[in-house]
Amino acid sequence: MRATLPRPFGPVGIIDIGSNSVRFVVFGGSARVPSTFFNEKIMAALGKGLVMNGALEDKAVSETLEALARFRLLGKEMGLRKLHTVATAAVRDASNGPDFLRKVTALGLKPRLLNGAEEAELAGLGVISGIPRAMGVAADLGGGSLELVGIARGAVGEGVSLPLGVLRVGEDPRVADLIPQITAALGKGRLRDAALGNGLYLVGGSFRALGLLDLKLSKHPLPIVHQHRITPMRIAELRAILRERPLDEVKQVAGVSRSRLPTLGAAAALLDALMHLLGPRKVVVSAYGLREGLLFRDLDEATKAQDPLLAAALDVGEQLGRFGDHGAALDQWIAPLFLDDSPMLARLRLAACLLADIAWNAHPDFRAERAVDMAVHGNWVGIDAHGRALLGRALSSAFGGDGGFSKSLLVLLAPGENDRAIAWGRAIRLAQRLSGGTETLLRKSRVELTPKRITLTISPRFQALYGEAIERRLRQLAMSLGREPAIRFG
């Protein structure tokens, strides 16, 4: 059955007035996995004044209003279908917050002040949107607050908001001082044990910067922060590094913005405190958070249930393919060769098939490089570094070789997975050459695997499809599978 393409829903804009940053993001593409069309932020530090006098500073307010006026004009010219404007902890807690919101309204915007529970809910939904099987606690760290919310089976549970943002706790707070505050907020509810043996999912710019620092310091072969795991033992090491090394050196290593650097020590201390209290089995960074949660909450249940990786691959494959979507049919065609694939591998194999036509318009000598770059570095969610490496290896093979696939990524693969991904690619390559990239002709043939051979069967009426190029690719695929090639017309 043909997959159904997610319908375009944008452009939709979100102005997120946070305690540390103020950001304008425009989303488009498909509703399930929206693409970022435009993204701009200023580090206004609205929440900084709360520590001193409980009010938003005049300078921060002025900078924010200037940025909001610009964002409104941009949104108008972009023809947005919808523009959300939301404000969070700093505005919520400031004595002059209502006056600030009136000024925002005077600009022609319609600001919505989120309460702590809703802010936590949206952060949790954002995590679920990008990591559907997430189970445990989502922790959204902003400038003015820390939200914690339970997540399991695609839904959010109870959540709390704590006044422990990075602008409030100081640059290097003591973990011993943070633990009692978090403990009191959690109380004896289910949230206290939700992460025990499960996951702690980190949301927010400071946590993401901390994850990026860990990636760079560990010389990870694929420094993409979404779904990066920070091992518990690394947290103490990161705190020590942030204390001992000059910030300029940290910036050079991690590549984070200078305005984000002073908050990293606070983020590391808060993470340390959460580890002590919640006891998670794993710590995972999420690139998706409140803004994506806001979009996800508005979706119908059928769209929410879509696999984000496959939905995005389907969308991209449809846009870049020569003759429309045929990725699902391609996967069905090669599936008999890989019946022992686990569900995880079968999912990635389908993603590779959905993307099997993405580089046809590149220079012939660089098609593999183009395909690998999109697979490995694409703006995907619902996939970790291991999955990206498998996807890249398969598409490198599908487009004719090792071009563009860094051998350093092989360390991310389990034993046997490199050979399996190469075989996926060669099967895709055979199918694409046989059918010319069209679904109709693909269905005039099939492949079968037995202990000794791989047999390509073609309908007698379409015997002319078989030729030297098909024979060569069948032979290459058979070699990958340790079988003898055979052809049958019938």
C-alpha cells in the first residue's frame, strides 16, 4: 500500500519570548516533521532582572520590543498562515510583566502567557515529537525556570515548574543547594520516580550547548546533538572542565555562542542535581522542545502517530525523486532478501528506500557524496548517530560505492551492520536500475533468497528489462549476500 504524504501546513511562525533568548522561527513542509524555514534569536536576558529586583530590566525590554517589531514585519511579508507568540517564566514572574505584554500587544502581536504547567507540557510534547518512544522525564531548562514533566507511551504526565533557570541560580551553583529545592518541588508524586531506570531528556539552549560540548570534547565522529547521550560519569568531568578552562577556550572547542557560555556551569550543576535525585538510566539531549511541542499539540491523532523519521524521509523523497514516491514499494521488493532484519533495522532500511532517489540530479561522480551527506547530516529526528551511520552507509552503496562515507563513522556500527547496509544499498541499486526508478516496472519482477542463491524473476512480457547492467548489479548483490546469482523469466 502506498504511503500517504503528510500535507503541507505552513508557513507557521512562533515567537518565543524566553527568559534568556527571544526567538522567531518559521516552520513549513510537513505537519508531522516541520522544516525550519527561518530562525533568528536575540539573547535579551529578560530574566536577569528578576534576580535583582523582581522586574524585567528596561534595557532588555527595549531590545526585546525592537526585535519583536522586526519579527512581526518579517512574518507579515512571509505570508504566515498562523503566528504564535508565547511568553514564559521571566514575563510570568516579573512585577512589570503585564505592562510588558501590553507593549507587545501594541506592536500588533497577540502574546500568550504560558503558565508553568503548560510550559512543562509543551516541552514534554516536543520531546515526544522528536523521540516518540521516549520514556522518563523531560527537563526543560531556560533562563528563568526549570520545567520537569513525565513522558511515557507518547503522552505527557504531571509536570512542575521551578524558579531554577540559569539566570537565577548563578554561574556555578552548589549541587547541595539545588537538591533540596528540586526535592521540595517534586514532592512524593509519580514524577519523582518517573526517570528511575528510564531516561532524562534535556531540552533548552543551555542543555543543548552542554551536549555539544560533550560531543566535541569526546571527539565524536558525528557531532549532531539531537539524541546524543551524555553518560552519567561525564557530568562531573564537564563541570570540572567548565571551572578550569577559560570560556574562550570552551567556545573554540564547542562552537557555542558567546552569550550561551556563562550559563553552561549552571546547566551542568542542575544536570548533576537531577542525576542524583531522579536516577535515570540514560541522559538524552533533545533538539525539539517547547516550540515543536506547540505545533505537535495541534495535530490530529493520526498525524501524531506517524513515525517522524519515515514521515520526513517520505516528504524529502517525494520532493527530490524523479518519478514520484516509490520508496515503500522499493522496500517491499528487497524485503525478501532481509527477513532476519530486526524491527529497528527494517525501519532504517525503509528510510533508505524512501531516500533512494535523492541524489539523481547531482554530478554523476558525486551522487554518493550528496546522498551520504543528506543521510548523515540531514535535519532528521527519530534517529540517533548509529541510525544515521547505517543510513549513510546504505545510500553510499546504493549510489555506487564508498564516496562521501567517512570510515570514522564505522565505529558507530555494530558487528555485521556494515555488510548489511552495503547489501541494502546494492539491492536498492539493482531495483532502481531494473525499473528505471519507476514503481510500475518494479512490480513486474521479484527477488527470492535461498540458502545457495538469489534469484531475480522477471515477467516474460518484460524480459527485455534484463541486460548487461542488470546482470552486473545482480552479481554484486549476490556477492554481498554470499549467494550465487540466478535469473528466471516466468
